[in-house]
Amino acid sequence: MPLFPSASSFPHLRQDLAASLVVFLVALPLCVGVAVASGVPAELGLITGIVGGLVTGLMRGSSLQVSGPAAGLTVLVLEAVRSFGLAALGVIVLLAGLLQIGLGLLRWGRWFRAISLSVVEGMLAGIGLVIVAGQLYAAAGVTAPDGGFARLAGLPGALVGALSEPGAVASVAVAAGTVLVIVVWPRVPGRAGRLPGALVAVLLAGLLTALCGLPVETVRVDGVLAAISPPDAGAFAMLAEPALLGTVLAFALIASAESLFSAAAVDRLHDGPPTAYDRELVAQGVGNTVCGLLGALPLTAVIVRSAANVRAGARTRASRVLHGAWLLVFAALLPGALAYVPLPALAGILVHAGWRLIPFRGLVALWRGHRGEAAILAVTAAAIVAVGMLEGVLVGLGLAVAMAAWEASHLRVDHHTDEPSAAGVLRVRLSGGATFLRLPKLLDTLEALPRDRPVEVDLSGLHHLDHACRAAVTAWAERHTAAGAHPVRLHPFPGRRPGTGPDPEPAPTHAGP
């Protein structure tokens, strides 16, 4: 089946045209803000947004979700640019895109849905904390220290120190005003309230800065064509560094997980065709491959733009393609307008975006219902802040796997005596999962049973019995029988198919003399 649709895939052009304008207005300040926060020219954010619309948007996969530069990848991009330089960014994004294409062709897209939700939310929370901390320093015009915890610890002092300088006060005021407008604007009655709050905030901040002559920095503009920087031979030579390959893996995995979880969320917002996860992964990979060839930012599906697309009445993928076309028109005709955008306003947009990544309500509900999952979320977020993105996600995944293994081996041991007399048969029933993780508890319970009466152990309630527990139970039955006057009966062992004869373990049904 072809990846690209035919012209008949755009039967609702009127609705899609209106939706595309809304998505364009939402995407424009975010594309610029993510680029500036990532430490790259603002124009690269526009280029990635254009590719997300015209390339990824045209491909099959998810019908209504929108791709572009994402706040969730800001931390990774900033670290990559600092470690390897801007010239290497294209190579990293290019290889990450090729890896995504390979994973999609191998039909691994659906497996990203198997990632623990607590790990994903912890990842987003950690990213949100790093973004908020970093952009608050940017709003105050202060250089942020290295290290996530150092940034968080130094924030109060940096903000207090900024209040003693007139320029810094103006910068913080512009950022705070931007956040306030974004939060309040959706409540404005009438058609005006339908405008994207981020765009309104940037326009008001730019107008106020120009009219009042506020001493705040604005976006530097060199031209879109000048910002395009395809990777050269020197950039490809950096592939010999193992750290760069680790960054490629982090880009591919985190961008893929964010895109596919966004697709699952967007599918719940509309009643159209559901996402084809493998195709969507290929589409994201093709988009990142093109972005890498242009030396631009990586792209991923973005829930904010996607939700705006659905709520604006989009019916087909034409809306996201057209939003890329509007970004291209803006980049070609009005790039100089970016020079009037105050940097504190962009910092305010990203502070708001980072704050929304932190699932405060979800964490409270999770703590009430499942404290283990809440702990995984919190530890993942803390590890990302303290160590780094990839390391934090790996820590979260390791904890999730360990907790799943622990809960899967939940074992319950019940016992009772059939007859009131002391000589009655002691019946023991095991239920749940008996794995080596629960072996100490199992043996402690069995070894504490009295030896002066017959014992019958019912294993039918076990959904899993691993080799270690099987061997340990059989050995205990033999020892228990040898030490007393009554036999121990074990029945039946899980995993034995009916009609296949006795269990191959020695003396499984009667551990007598």
C-alpha cells in the first residue's frame, strides 16, 4: 500500500483550510520558541515546522496529528549542540530519522505502546522541570548553571538578583505577562478568545517592547536560506564518537515514543481513522531524515498543535499539510518580522509549555491508587533532572520492569485443616505467581508447617511456577516427608497438559518414602 495519499484524500478542503490557519497560528511562536530554547537559530524551528507539514503531514499514519519541533526535545537538542556543535546536529537528526524508518519497517511501532505510562509521564515531567528552570533563567537574562539540580537550587537567587537591574526587571515582566496572557486569553468572550493565546501574547509583547522601548533582547534573524546547513564530511566524521551514537539512539527512541503516545491521545479526540503506528513511525522517520539533511531541528508529533487541529474542525491530513505551506509562506515573505519578537516572550511561552508537561493532578491520583507507579514517575523525573534524558528514561524503564516482575510474582499461601482433630489433613493452597523473587517467602511458609500430620499442597491456583520454585517445592516435600511419619502430596503442577502422563519432575504427586 502506498505511503502517500491520492488527491481523493482531501474531500473536506474548506474545513481543513480553516483548521490549517489555526494550527499555523499556534505553531508559529512555538517553532521559534523551541529553536531559541534549543540554542539554534530561530529559522531552524520554522524549517522543521515546514518539513513536519509538507513531508510528514503528507504521509500516511495518523490522520490528524501535527508534527514539528517539540518542547519535549529541547533538552536533548541543547545538550547535543553543546557537546558536539551545531554542525553535528544534522547528522544526529538524519541518523535518528533513518533509525525510525527502520523500526517502522520492522513493525516495531506498536511496541512503543508497551512502555509504562508512568515512565512516559515521568519523562515529560522531567523535561518540563528542566524547561521551566532553564527558561526562567532566560527570562531573567541570566546564564543558567550546568546541571538540573543546580538550576533548580539557583533559581531563587537568580530571580532576586535580577530584580536589582532595570533591564532584567523588564525582561522578567515581559515573560510573566506572556504567561498571564496565555492562561487568561482562552477565557476572553467572543471570537477574539478563539485566537491562540501564545500568538496573542507574542504580538502584545512585541508591540509593548517597540512602543515603550523596553531594554529586552529580540530574536536574531539571518534568513531562512542562510540557516540551512546540510551536514558535511567533518560532521559525519564525528560518528566515530560513541557518545554521539548514544545521542542518536536517544533522539530516535524519545521522539518515537512521544509521537506514538501523542497519536494515541489524538485518536481519542476524534472518530476518524485510527493511527497506523508502524506507518506513523516511518512518516516521523522520513521527516527527521529530511530535517537532518537540512541541518534543522528534529521533529515529533506535538499534542498541543494536534489538539488545536482537531478542535478547529480538521477532517483530513490536508489541514496539517496546509499549515506547513503557511509556515513556508511566512518564512519566505516575512522572516524579518521575527526580529520584533522579544526573547522573554518566547521564554514565557516555553515556561507555560514546560509547566503543562508536569502531570500534577495525575501524580496525586496515581499516589492514591498505586504508589509504586507514582514512585516510578517521580524517580524518572528526578533522574532526568539530575543526570540526563536518556539515563533518566533508562532508570524509569528498569524500575518499571522490576516492579512488573515483582507484581507478577505475587504469591499467596493459604492453609487449613480438614478435620478438627490434630491428625486431620493439612491442606495448603498456593495461588498467584511463584518465581524466584518469592522463593524465600514460599520456603519460610512451607518449612513452618507441622510434621505430625498429612500435608496436601494444591498448586492449581498458580498461573506460573518457575524452575527454581518447582525444584524447591519438590525438595521441601521430600525433606518434610523424610522427617515425619506422614507423606506430602503435591498436585497438580502448572504447565502440564492433560493427557500427557505424569509430571517429569521426580515424585511430583507423592513425595513419600
